[in-house]
Amino acid sequence: MSLLFDEYGLPFIVVRDQEQKQRLKGVDAVKSHILAARNVANILKSSLGPKGLDKIMVNSDGEVTVTNDGATILKMMDVRHQVAKLLVELSQSQDDEVGDGTTSVVVLAGALLEQAEALLDKGIHPVRIADGFSMAAEICCRHLETISDEVEVSSERKTALVEVAMTALGSKIVSRCHRQIATIAVDAVLAGIKMADLERKDVDFELIKVEGKVGGKMEETTLVKGVVVDKGFSHPQMSKELKNAKIAILTCPFEPPKPKTKNTLSIKSVEDYEKLHNYERKTFEDMIGHVKKSGANIVCCQWGFDDEANHMLLQSSLHAIRWVGGSEMELVAIASGGRIVPRFEELTREKLGSAGIIREIQFGTTKDSMIFIESCANSRAVTIFVRGGNKMIVEEGKRSIHDALCVTRNLVKDNRIVYGGGSAEISCAIKINAEADKIATLEQYAIRVFGDALESVPIALSENSGFPAITTLANVKTLQISTNNPHLGIDCLKRGTYDMKEQRVIETLIGKQQQIMLATQVVKMILKIDDVIANEI
């Protein structure tokens, strides 16, 4: 595509393969955008809810991923249409901001676009539709605040926190042990809050590490009050357990200093070799002497060890871990209360970290080793250690725990909750239909169909649970109106009651509000794009 100017200086566009292209403008362009976005939303609709179906994603390298996490599915899809990519970014934004609801936000956006298309056919301008959607979204957010409840966020009363995390995990692969995983996620967040500024109402996720190792059962997932390093001790003869550890955290290698410019070293005799060997040995002895003088009994080094240095560390009764990554070094320093030291000469007793116990654990027949640094001086840093039968399950477990951590953090930010199972969407739809009758302008049509779009979430939940969708929705909606109970939703798990408060299906208020606002913003953006140059349809 090129930009040229005519004899009057006005620009015009020259498109390659002009005869094979078609210029879409106005309502036709908007409808083509809606079609592309709806196709993406329809793919995710069957993955919604605790009875939702998983998707198998195969990347270009042939690696298989099985998941029903909306953000992961869209991230791995090869989406080429530029408007459809907006829904991919929408799901990713929901994942970054909230951590949960990545599927339902795309389903809601697709339903809004479907309703907008019907209004376009009636001749309503896209801008008026977008304005009506904005008004409806504000009505929803205000109504959600009126039907919300508050829960206490504390380590003493964490039942509600666990129930919120369990709701987020209900549709995941970890659902068979979701209470255990939810409790682990809540404990990890609460461990970080102890030292956090509660007035700031936030959780530093940098202090919560999620590590996984293939092998074992999902039920063996544990919370480590410390740091897990995916390494073993540098020498196989070092003891596998060290108590009352004093950790020297070094970013300098155990090797003689190297000149920074090019040079040549010529060894012409046995005496020259002996001099070089004695120099290296003295350098290692000086380095180990600095470590011993500081009082450290274990070295955590970012770089590797020379074989001779490794042997001398063993002879000096010093444990060592080598090739530790930068982020892991920072976590070790935070957890142990130590300082990262760049030179041996700067190593002092005050800069050492401390831990109650450091142990090396081997897994399976492959003898993979990991270092557990526990009972640290500073308990802010924790690690969730995930187990699973294969890599695919471990990765899905990590994604599930991320969602549980995010919804728990949301309760720290705002301790108000709403109830799931589509009950909040049905209640908002009833409220919107009542409010639409009070508006005399053309936006009332857009507001009314916004309520119809909200009902797409409970309809999808019913369909995925094997219920007659329209009949189930009508029954729940009628019960909500007659009993004035906004907590009635879809009984996906067939527990015999529509009351989500009784079933303890809980979602965070800010997560639900964010979901509605993000979906509305993306739909407004799509409706206002009225010109496109695309392949012939």
C-alpha cells in the first residue's frame, strides 16, 4: 500500500493487487469487524464455567497445551484479523488486571457485538449504540455495589478468601484438589501481607514464586515458607541437609581474575606450569578465606565454580550452589535477609543471609535435584511448589494458581464480593431493563440490549452444564424478580439450589466491574472503526 498525491495535493491510497481488494466503509465495515470478533468469542463460549470444555492448542513446534483459560487459548491462537486481535488483548488485559474472568469477558464482548449488529440493521448509528453501552455499563457497576457483600481479610478468618479462590479454580484442572490449592494460594498472599503496607492494599507478587517439577501427584503441591532453587549442591559429596545456614550471596565467580584485553600466556616449562597452578590455588584459598572469615557455611553464587575451587570448598566444609539465576538470587536475599555481594573483599558477617534449614531433595528416577531454603529470617518470600504427572499438567497448574493468587489479591485491594453462577449478570440485566424505560432518548435501545447481552453468560453456563438454556434462565430470572434475591444463579454443579450465596460461589466485585468495563470499552472501539481495506469477502 502506498500514499500518493494528485494534482491538487490531495492524498490518495494505491493498494497492491487493487483488483483483488475491496474497500469497506461505514456500516459494512463495522459489520465485518463484528463478524470477526464474534467468531473468536464463539470459540471460547464452550469453555465457560465449571463444566466448560478444554481446548487442545498445538504450537508451531508441535508442543501440546490443554487448557480452558481464556487468556492462554487466545494467546496461542493464530489470530490474523486486526479487530479480532482486540479481543485477544482484551482477554490479556483482564488477566493482567484481575487474573480471573478471561473467558467470560470475551463471551460478554461477543454478545454485545451481536446485539449491536441487530441495532445497526435497525438504522441506529454506531456512536449512539456505543454511548448507550457506556451508560448501561455505569448502571451495572453501581448496581453491583448495591448487591455486594463485605468479607474480612485476615489470616485468622480466611474462609471467605479460600472460597473465592475455590470459585476461580472450579473450572481448572486442579478442581479435584481445589480446596487444598486455594488454601495454599491464600496462605501465600497472606504471608506477603504481613510485612506489606496494609493501607496501600496491594500484594507484591515478586515475593511469591511459583515453581514446578514433573512427577508426583497434584495433591503433593505444597507451600514453602522460603525459596526453592532449581539446582543441586555443586559437589555430590556435600551433605544433603544444612541447619542454621549462614548464606554468602555472591555475584562474583570462583575463579582467578581474567584480564579484560586480549593477551597470550605461554607456558614453556614445568616451572611455569607450577607457578600458574600455585597462583590459581592461592587465589582460591584467598576467596575461601574471605568466606570462612565472614562466618558463612554455604555459598550461593550466580556464576559457576572451577573444579578445583569446588573441591576446595568441599575440603573446607562449605556447601555451595552455583549458576543461580538473577531473580532467584534476589528472592534468596529477600528471604534470608542477606545482601548480594559483588566482590569477596566486601563480604562481611552483616551481609550474610540466614535460614533455619537448607536441604537438597531429589525427585524420581532421573534424580533431578532442587534446593529448599526454609525457615528464613524474613518470611515475606514464599514459593508454591507444583507437582504433576507431566509438563502439561504442571504448566496448567501454574496458570490455575496464578488465577487464585490474583483473585485473593483483589480481595486485599477491595474486600467486597458478589456471587457467581451468572447471578450478578442476571441481576444487572433486570436492573438495566428497569432503567431503560426511564430514558427517553435513542440510547434506550442500546441500554436494553446490553441487558440481553449480559444474559449470554448464564446462558453459556447452562448450555455447558447440559441444561435447557432458555428455560433455566427464565426460571432463575423469574425467581430473582419474585423473591428479590440477587444471589440466584445457574446451578452448574447440580447441588439442588439456585442460591449462589448458599453454594458459596463467590467472585470479587472489582473483578466483575473490570470485566464489564473492559468489554464495553473494546466494543465501543470496534463500533467506531468504520473504514477498512481488506481482502475481498
